[in-house]
Amino acid sequence: MNRSETSTTQYDVLVVGAGPGGLAAAKGAREAGAERVLLVERDSRAGGILNQCIHDGFGIVRYRQQLTGPEYALKAEAELADMGIELLTGCHVLRIDAQEHVHVVTVVSADGLKHIETGTVILATGCRERTRGAIAIPGSRPAGVFTAGVTQNLVNVRNVMPGKRVVIFGSGDVGMIMARRLTLEGAHVEAVVEIFPQPAGLSRNVSQCLYDYDIPIFCSHTISNIIGKKRLEAVEISALDQDMQPVSGTERLIECDTLVLSVGLIPENEVAQTAGVALDAKTNGVITDEHLQTSICGIFACGNARRIMDLADFVSEQGEMAGRNAVAYLRGAEMDTWDEARTSSMAKGFPEEGVVTCTLCPTGCQVRFNEETGEYEGNKCKRGAQFAEQERTAPKRILTTTVKLADGRLLPVRSAFPVSKQKLPQLVRQTSEITVSPPVKCGETVTTLQDGEREVAVVAAAEM
């Protein structure tokens, strides 16, 4: 499926989507020798979903650092600086007309309609959330039902609290992270409800997002009714049997004003469909070969548009390979092969009692303290034992939150060093009283907080 014939096109590579996969794809294509690379993004800035993911945990694989989402996006975008890559933001792709030696991509922006010719296309369109309609929860249709991503955007970007008493349906990582975030912002998370016997997300998030804040989780349960007229008033939860059916007599009413749905992600491939690219009937993901090339020659796909991936770092790695392979295709050269086993090995589900998941690298060692020997077991390096010792005796966390800018926007910030996890609610309350004047550069100290006798430097995690 290589192409060695030459043809004159406006661009060598056009990348749809400037999230982690798209940014890396553009970088990979340029480094592989593509002369003209265009990156098209429908949002007003690059970074995609990363811009609203203010928690840390990104970059462990790719950059060997613990970064917040906005920091990861800035770092990925900075790698493109001075490479001659064109970026169109606020630009929507309407369709792709696939042809034998050139593809015509139709886009629309404030400047009007454009038809762009390109030798290859890389689809890095990401994914979207499942909504209430996709899972058919019974009950009325009051206000107060949101997806986890919308909730994340409201709280982290728009400075809007969706409610005060919250139930979260689904225990994926985003749902659990938002349980913690809402709690720190003053809401009361009444429960997390999960249909499977184990939480779907990482064990470390069960521990750090639910257990740390005494948030109950009901596994093998579903929401069997939504109650409310104008505004949500309560949800009914029921236990599930082995056939995933509600068990009569197990109903429990939980009063709440907000329901957050964290019930899975779907590859977003409406643009791919316009090109006639083959999609997986079950997942809606783009079907590719081992080189990330789709059913149409010269069109590649990467990241969550292909299949849902568990780390942004791996999305970036795959995007970079897609970029290299697009150039190899143009030259009729051999293409790289993606390793489908490239995934996080961190433990998921309920954490084992007495076991700490080390979060310093993607290995995610399960470390246990042996009371008899006084030593730690299960760690593959000394840092793992040091991390487990800290978790056992004086657990610390990086503070990640937002502060208000004088122009009304929210600035993602983080503490310059880990702080006691018991002090996080108090420190978040302090940041809520702070206003910062723009412009602000990422890494700049914007304020200091008082943690007993110690001052905690708070640094910007984005540029505004």
C-alpha cells in the first residue's frame, strides 16, 4: 500500500486534530522530511482535551516528568516551534475526498470555505463521551445530568460548579478524578456507582480520588431511575445480578442535584466517514493495518480515533509514528509497525490492602511493606520503596487547581512541590480567594500559600 509516484500537492501531510496525537503526528512527519505539513484544529488553540485536564500524571513515559494536561500540551506544542508546521485553529474539516494520488480536504473557518490538496491525511480526531441516551437510564429528564468531560470543562475552564450534591455513574479515571476535584471545590460526592464488580479505572485513582476523601463506591450496581422535574432531586440505584439485571428489592434512593456520567468513550470519526474509511462496527474506531494506514491508501489514523488508549503519552507515540509512516508512504519506503501491546501496566480495580501503586513511572509497581523484615517488596527500583514509605507514613500530593485571572478566565496552577494530602482542601480554599493579572507564563510563580509554618509556591501550569 505504498505510493512511489510523484504528484504536485499543496501539502505533503495534513493532520486533522491538534490534540496529543495530532501534535506528535505533525512533528513526526516534519522530522521524517515532509516539507509542507498542515495541522487543522477546530478549537481556538492546540492541545485538545489536555487543556481542561488540570490534574497531574501526564508525561511520565514521553517526558519522564509528572505534568498536568495543559503543561503536557504546551510541551508538545513547543516541540513544533521553528519547524515550519502550519497550524489552523478555529477550523472545521467538513469532508475528505479521497483520490488516487491526492486527497482534497474541505475546511471552513471564519475566513470561509477552503479546498486543500494533500498527499496524505492523518486522522487524529480523538473521541467523545457516551451520553445518557447511549445507555438508556430510566426516569425523568431534569436538568443536572452531565457527562464527566462537560463537568470537567465547567469546573476547570468556565468556573461553573454544576451542583452541590453529586452522584457519579461509572468509575473510569475521569469520573474518579472529577469526584476528587468536585470534593475539593466544595461539593459533596454522595457515591460512585459502577456496573462491574471492580472499578474500571486505575487502582491509584481509587485510592487517591475516592478513599482519600471517603467517597463510597457501589460496584455491581446501576442507576435504575432518575428522579426530578425541573432539577434532579435524586437517583435510585439497584444491585445487579450475574446477567447485569437489577435485583428487585435492592433499590436505594440517593438524594442529589447532579449526576455525572463517566460511562465510556467513543472514537469520533465523522470526518473519516466522509472519506469512506472503514470503521469498526462495534467500537466506531478507524480500522488500520499495523502501519496505522486505513482502508484508503494515504490516509492514516492514530490515538483515540483508532481505539481508546489509556495514556496521552502513548497517543503521542502513536501519532509520531503515523507522521513518519505518512512520509514513508509518499516516498514508497518501508513503514514502521505499531506494537499493540504498548499500553500502561498500572493496576486497575480495587487496590490490594496494604499495597501501594507507585506512580513515578508507567510500570506501576505494586509495593508492599513487610512487617517482619521491615523492608518493601514488589518495587523494581529504590524510588519505588521511597514512594511507598512516603505513602505509608506521610502521604503527599501535588496540588492542582485553578486561580482566577483579572479578565475572568481561569488559570490552571499547581504547587511547586508535593504537599501533605490532608492540607489539600485548605490550600484549594486559599487559591479560590486569589486573582492574578495576565499575562502569565507557564512555570511562573503566581502566588504563595501558607501551609503551617511553610510557604507553598504555586506556579502557572499554562500560558495566558
